Amino acid sequence: MNEYPLTSIVTLALVSLWWVLGSRVSLARAIYADKQQNPAMFHSLEIYSDVGFMIAFRNHQNLSEHLVIMLPTLWICAVGVSDLVASI
């Protein structure tokens, strides 16, 4: 049985959000490449000039940067203090 159910739910929610935002980056990249009528744009550096793509990309990147610190801290708090305090 899981000793930390609330922390596990929070972790699952964060990882799911990370995955969804990553999917939005992929979708934004495909939409921008289609908008330019050039499949080679999918891997081009020019894609960073599109505002819609950059919003999706930065949302995902910022969450990725914060998860590196947040997930270990979350679990250290759950083990050291309590599951409820960590999940809040």
C-alpha cells in the first residue's frame, strides 16, 4: 500500500501537466510548420519567431525547470514532515 497517497496524486498531476504542455508544444510546432506551407519549418530555428509557439514552448520549459526542484522537495517534505503538508 502507498504510504503517501496525497503526494503521489500531486506528483501524478504535475507529471500529467508536464506531458500535456509538451504535447501542446508539438502541436504548436506542427501548426506553425503547416501555416508556412513548408514541412522543413518543423525543425527550423525560424519557428521561434512565432508568438503562439513561443507561448507553448515557454510554458512547458518553465514547468520543466521548476519540476527539477519541486518534485524532490515535495517528496523530502512528505517523508520528513507529513503527506498532508507536502500535498498542500
